[in-house]
Amino acid sequence: MGTLVSLISALASGEAMAAMRRARMTAILYGLAGIFALCGVGFLVGAAYIWFAARYGPLATSLGFGAAFLVLAALILLIERLTAGMRARRRARQRKTDLTAVGVAAALALLPALAKSKGGLGAVAAPVLALVAYAIYRENVKPGPRDPDPGETP
């Protein structure tokens, strides 16, 4: 039983560490975007000053730098949003793998106790065989034609 508790606590601490890693990466990306946005605002303010002061020369450069930093900030935020879905799918796959490992470890930890009980492995064999048969059935069944929606016209 102690093995099962240690496996569950390891899973929980691993999940907490992964959440901390995600939060740290998100904070770094938002910090970078904020720095670029502040630089952009600074250059735009400088550009407005130059425009009002001289109206020539450095204006185009300051406006270009300001727009470039704002575009960089927008690109960082856009890339973070676009990759968030991929990271979520990767985390879901990892979580599924971890839960499968915990399930297998729990089953292996319970096998000696079940083998010594009155019902023995026979009590476990029937549900396991049913699960295997269902998995084989699901793997070999072909999906039927999709039913059209009632409001959809063919």
C-alpha cells in the first residue's frame, strides 16, 4: 500500500512542477512582450517629440523603431497563443501516460494480495478478459456512415 501512496504523491508533485514550469515560461514571455511594448511606447513618445520639434530626419526612424517594437510584442503574444494549444495537447498526452503508469503500478501492487485471497486471480480474470475483448472489438469495428443533422438538407 505504501508503494501506491508514493506513486500517487510522485504524480501529484510532478504535476505541480509542470504547472510551475508553465507559469514561469508564461511569465517570461509576457515580461518580454511587456518590455518590447514599453520600448515601443518610448520610441513613439520620442517620435512625437521629434515630430513636434523638428518634423524631419529622425522622425521616420523613431516611428519605425516604435512600430517595430510593438509588432515584436504582438508577435510574441500571438506565437504564445498559437502554441498554447499544442502545449495543452502534449500535457494531456503526458497526463494520460502518467495515469496509465499509475494504474498499471496499482494493479501490479494488488496482484499478490489478490492471488492470496479466496477468489484469487479468477475474480480479476473475467473483467480483464472482458476489457481485452472490448478493446479488440473497438479496434476492428469500422465507423458507419455519418448521420446527417435533422436540419441539414442533402
